[in-house]
Amino acid sequence: MIQLTGQAVVARTLVLVLVGVIALGAVKLPIEHQLAAEHRQLHFRGVEFNLNLREQIGQLAFVAALSGFRSLVADVLFIQAHVAWERTEWGRVFLLFRQVTTLQPRAILFWDMAAWHMAWNASVAALNDPSQPRQALRIKAQREYFALGKDFLEEGIRNNPEKPQLYESLARLYKDKYKDHASAREFWAKDAALPGAPSYDKRFAAYELSYCEGREAEAYAELHRLYNLGEKERLPTLITRLKFLENKLNIPQDQRIPDPER
Amino acid sequence: MFLAIVALIFPDLQAFNLVDDVVAGTAIPLALFLRTAALGIFYTTIYTMLAAVVFYGKEL
């Protein structure tokens, strides 16, 4: 009789606890969903632990990353990538930086460094590759490395859309490597619009616009607007580009800016 | 169905995993930090109470 009562008490307790857990679940789920949505909005939780990552970083590193050592694994791989760069093993540099950026998609330095190695260092090495006698193939390889650098920066921007640094790097890549002034202008303008962007970005966006064929009037208006902001903006390059556009657009003499004092 | 039950019963500890973003220099908004801390206190209190109910009177 006593044992039966004891069982009933245990059963009642378990039912109570189960009801409590389910009620708790009903309360906590919306809060958890809201927090998760906020994390996604702030671009936290950028790493998905799936088979793709497992294949990229190997089993041991994957287990380490799962155990909460993701940033540590990324740092070790970054050091390995640096060593590979010193040995000019460009394929290995690329693979290691892919792993590093996959593990730490919110670290701007990794994206920027990866793009720099590909578009600036590996591309030059490919162009001067003594083992490839055909120039056309060397140029092709060079352009492939430009594209890899661009891919790193675009992916980095997708993961960090609120940070200005990668927009600037992409603008530089378009300007220096592709000689694509319209795209460089686009990314410098996007960069300039972000909070925390350097003050020179808006000028650089205007400079690039001044190199775009057919957009001289737009560039002139923008440079003139910057010029009118005051002495601080009247820097030598701005004045040079403005003078160039005044000549190109045949601006009347009385509307031109004064010649800089020598 | 199974995953829904798991989500209903177990706490989402991933909500507390902010260390990688802190390492990367990302600022955690104060409101988010306070809500996460409140969720932690909520989990601790409720699960401790449930554990107390289950283990009450047992010889441990």
C-alpha cells in the first residue's frame, strides 16, 4: 500500500516536471528565436558546422572547432598560411586562407590578408613565373588570382556588410588591378556611406568618378561640391582633377576655381 | 518532430556563444548582452527548481 502511494507520488512528480518543462519550453522558445534572429541580424554565428567545413579543415581541427576552439584553430591555420606565403606556395596559401576565413568570417584581417595575397602577391608571381614560357598563360593565371582576391573580398563583405575596410580594399583592387574606375567608385562610395569610414573615402570616390568616360559632368559636380566644403577638402589631387574636368568640359573662365598658389 | 521536442526541452546554449565575435572585435550591444544574461538567469532558476522537485526527498 505504502509502495503504491510512493509510486503515485513519483508519477505525479514526473508529470509535474514534464508539464513544467513543456511550459518552460513554450515560454523560452519565442525568446530564443528572437535572440537567434538578432544574432543573425548582427552577423553573429557566421560559421556553419557541416560536412563542407569538415572536409576543408580536417577531422582534428573540426573537432577542435566544435569544442569551442574555433578562433584558436583559425589562428594556427593563419600562421601556417603565413609560412606557406614565405615559401611562395600559392595554392596552399589559398586553401589555408579559405579555411581561416570559413572559421572566422567576422575577422576583417583574414579576408583582407587573403585577398592581398591572391590579388597582389600571387598574381605578380604568376605573371613572372619562369616555368611558364607563354605570356598569354601567365597573364591568364594572373587574372585568375585577381578573381580569387575579388572573391575573398566579396565574400568578406557579405559576412561583414557594416564594416568599411573591405569595401575600401575591393575599391583598391578594382582601381589598381582591373583599372575599372566605375566599380572602384561604386565601392568607395559605399564605403564612404558607412559609419566609421575614413574621411578620404568620399574624395576617392569622386576621383574615381572623374576617370569614368561619359560621367565627367557628374564628377565635376561632385568634386566641386567637395571643393566648396572648405580649405580642408582642397587637396592637390582634388584640385588637379577639378582643373582637368574644367578643361574637358569647357567650363567658362569666370566659373573656374582659382589656380593654386605656388 | 524530434528536433522540435529537443528545442522545447533543452536550452539553446548557442545564444551564449559570443566569444568568437568578441575576439574578432565586434561590439556586443548592451541590450543583447542584458537579454542574454537574463535568459541565463532564467534557465538557471527554472532548471534548478525542476531538479529540486525531482530530487526532493531522495537519498543522494
